[in-house]
Amino acid sequence: MAVSYKDLGLTNTKEMFAKAVEGGYAVPAYNFNNLEQMQAILQACVETKSPVILQVSSGARKYANATLLRNMARGAVEYVKELGCEIPIVLHLDHGDTFELCKDCIDNGFSSVMIDGSHHSYEENVALTKQVVEYAHAHGVSVEGELGVLAGVEDDVVAEESTYTRPEEVEDFVKRTGVDSLAISIGTSHGAHKFTPEQCTKNEDGVLVPPPLKFDILEEIEKRIPGFPIVLHGSSSVPMDQVEVINANGGDLKAAVGIPEDQLRKAASSAVCKINIDSDGRLAMTAAIRKTMNDNPAEFDPRKYLGPARDSLKELYKHKNENVLGSAGKA
Ligand SMILES: O=C(CO)COP(=O)(O)O
Ligand SMILES: O=C[C@H](O)COP(=O)(O)O
Ligand SMILES: [Zn+2]
Ligand SMILES: [Zn+2]
């Protein structure tokens, strides 16, 4: 039997995005695969009074089981009430690649889905996205589409180079598909290695500084679809202090580079109203786990290393909400 997101107490993105575009901030979209990530996201967003998008990739569904994830989202709504602050919560499919997957999520309590047809031809992308929108909207569910390809691994597809979004396509795409938001490619990419050292310059401290995002493309897009909700994927900043902790405790992460926070702040103040962050959370958890295990070699209670990992993740997300996305206080 199908389960509607409304029965779980979740919301779609409609009002959430309208407020974010109007207010010049971005709603955080944090990926989760397990209990500790869920706790960290919810605690951080309640403490900062931020709306939140809980993101589930198809990999997360395989890892954690769709039924368990759905019931965790149901639990999330009750948990935030218990914490004393009712923030709007969206359960979102990240990088859906087929109609069937999107339909399955819609039938299983998701309030928002992404259909990423950007690896297909333009016309195929339009047709696939439109098909998902028709089914989703009949159920009150929001849909995110994508135009342009991000470099890196996406939907198990490896793109060596990004293809920036073509502003001249966005108006036609939005009109013909009926999507509620649009993910664009302006220089971000997935993972902890977003740029090669050759693509970067070095600042006076020897830190790699990547090329700036293509704000000219974003501006051109905004001119063509004024006020339309825009989404940025691949928006981890890859904090060097976390990378250093990982490497100092047996890790081996080389030449990791992310998107500088000032670039994201600037994007959040525009029509960009959803910013996707996953890798930074992975780094924070890994750093805390590596350090705790190294410092306490006799410890074997998972709570003793997952607990600090969760707390570090929570601090990271509070920082993002307060100092980067501007979503704090907007719930
Ligand atoms: O875009 C993302 C999820 O869809 C995550 O991006 P990062 O790898 O930069 O965290
Ligand atoms: O965009 C990808 C997200 O970071 C999710 O990653 P995943 O597919 O490994 O769960
Ligand atoms: Zn894509
Ligand atoms: Zn993504």
C-alpha cells in the first residue's frame, strides 16, 4: 500500500523554496544513510531553527533499506517535536535516474524527488522529467530537474569534465517539464577532489584556491527565469582541518579541494535555494572516528567512536546553517 509523505508529517519544497528565494538564503540538503547522520542533521537544524532537506541517494536506499529510511523520516518528525522545535522537513530522493525509482519513492513517503536526466539528450531529459513531474504533482510531491553535467562521479556515471548549464535552455526546460526547481552546473562537482592542483592557484599559506564558480552563468539563468528555485549540487568545501586530522590518524587523502565558503555564501544570496552537502559530512565523521580510535586503541564500543563522529557532524552542520547557507532562524 502506498504511503503519502503527508501521513508522515513531512512537507514538499514549494513554500520552503519560495521563502528561501525571497529571503536570500539556501535550505541545506544533507545526505543520510544511518542513525548518527540523521541525529546530527536534526539536532543541528533544530538548534539553529533551520528548515531541512533529508536526502537519500539510490545508494543510501540500497545500503540502509527503503522501509527503514522511510520510518526514520517518520521518526524524524516526532523527534524534532520532542526536541521542542517544529522545523519543516522534506524527504528527498537525490539523483533519481529512472521514472520507476522516482515513482517508488513517491509511493513510499518521499515529499520531493530529483530526476536527473542530464546525462541524456536534451529532448530525452525533457520527456523523462515531464513524466516524473506528472506523477509527482498528482501526489503533491515536488520535483528537481537538472540541466548541465557536473564533473566527477554522478549516478555512477564518471564525467571527466563538467558541461556548464546553457542559459538559453532553462526557460524552455522549465516550461515544458513543469519542474519545481532546477539543478545547474556552474563549476561545482561531487566528492572531495573537485579540482586538480593544476586547476588551482596557491595562496600565501600554500593552500590550493580553486577557480571561482561561473556566476555569470547563474546571473544569465536568473534573468531568464526570475525567482525560479535553483539548486547547487557538489557544494562541499572540504575543510582542510578535517583532512589534516584524517591524514594525521592513518588516512591518506591527497590534494582534496572543495568550494570555498564565500562562493557558497554568494550563491545562497541569489536564487540558489537548495545547497547539497554530503562529502564534508563524510570527512567530519571519518576524521572523528579515526582520531577517537587512534587515541583509544582499547575501545571497541561503537558508541564511543560513532558518538564523537555524530557530535562533530552536528557542529559542522550548525556552522553551515549559521555561517554559509543563512538558513539559521528561518524555520
Ligand atoms: O551534491 C551532492 C549530493 O547530491 C553532494 O555534493 P558533495 O560531494 O560536494 O558533498
Ligand atoms: O551525489 C552524490 C551524493 O553524495 C550521494 O552519494 P552516494 O551515491 O555515494 O550515496
Ligand atoms: Zn546530474
Ligand atoms: Zn548531487
